[in-house]
Amino acid sequence: LGTVFSVMLIAPSWGGMVNGLLTLRGAWDKVREDVVLKFMVVAVTAYGMSTFEGPMLSLKNVNAIGHFTDWIVAHVHIGALGWNGFLTFGILYWLIPKMWRTNIYSKSAANFHFWIGTLGIILYAIPMYWAAFRSYFMFKAFTPEGQLQYQFIDIVQTTIPFYVMRAVGGTVYLGGVLLMVYNLVKTAKQGTFVESEEAEAAPLAKTYVTTGKRFWHSVIER
């Protein structure tokens, strides 16, 4: 039952992802220029990837590969760094300039943050996937006598280089976060904080309704 409902989750998850990406139909040229859209596109794509992996890991034959390996670590961090992280970055790059009524301090720094953030995710996740399958095949390796070919500690030690690459990716990603903080602080300093914004309703449209020979003026809400 848990597997059935996990697989069913693909429908709403991918519905949201496809809806988000198809919203950009005819406007993909804007993604080149707008750093907020860049973060949002990668965030939605990472969301689609992680929400596909989750249901797949509920299947026994797939979970048999990933359960005791770093696949789970990679899967979780595609969602954490790609979906939650990039979504947050995109929101902040959009919101802070509006809150301080100014433009982003450095668009080039924001774009640089996007690229090193993306590189950080790749350097973080791919070594974990690689280590996962390597560990799985080592777990399943037997000697001709039917004994395990590798001890658990031997398998753990072979993953150390992959953890070094993971640390590099995480450091690069963190560097992008610090660059964003600097950029947003400078953005706020060059603007003026909007303490209160007047809220106004949209004006009502005036239409004229003809009834017989008399004209009645009425206001109809859109």
C-alpha cells in the first residue's frame, strides 16, 4: 500500500513541475536575462528529479540498490540544494530589491552565484550516485567459496574520494550563498526600505447597458 501511494505521488509532483516549465512557453529567451527565472527553472527541474526518485525508491528492486548506499544522500540533496535552495535564492533575489525599492546591486554576481551553485550541486550529487552503485556491487561480490569478497569497512574506505568530491561541491555551493548574502546586503544599503505600501483595489470598468429606449449607466465588477 505504501508503494502504491508513493508511485501515485508522481502525478501531483510532476503536474506541478510540468506546469511550471510550460508556463515559460514562448518566453524562454527571458531565462537568459533574468537570474530569478534561472534559479526557478533549475529549482523546478530538481523538484521533478527528486520527486521521481522518491517513488522509485519505494520499489523493492530499486530500494535494494539504494538502501544502504549514498544514493539516499544524493537523492535528498537534489531536493535540498536544488529545489529548496535555488527556490529560496530566486525568491530572495526577487523580493529584496522590491522591499528596498531598488535594483539588484550586481546582476553579474547573481549570475555567477547561479553557475557556481549549479556546479556545486553537480559536484555534490554525481559522486554520491557513483559511490552508491560502486558500494552496491561491492556488497554483492562473493568469492568462489561463497563468502563476501569485501568487508563493510573496506567498502566504506573506498568511498572516501567521493566524499572529498562531495565536500568540494558543498563548499562551492556555500561560496555561492555567501556571495548572495553580500550582494543582497549591498542591494539593501543602496535602497530605502518600504515600511508600508498602500493597497488599492483595481478600478471598476464602466459599461453601458441598453434597455429599450433608455440608457442605464451601471458599473459591473470584472
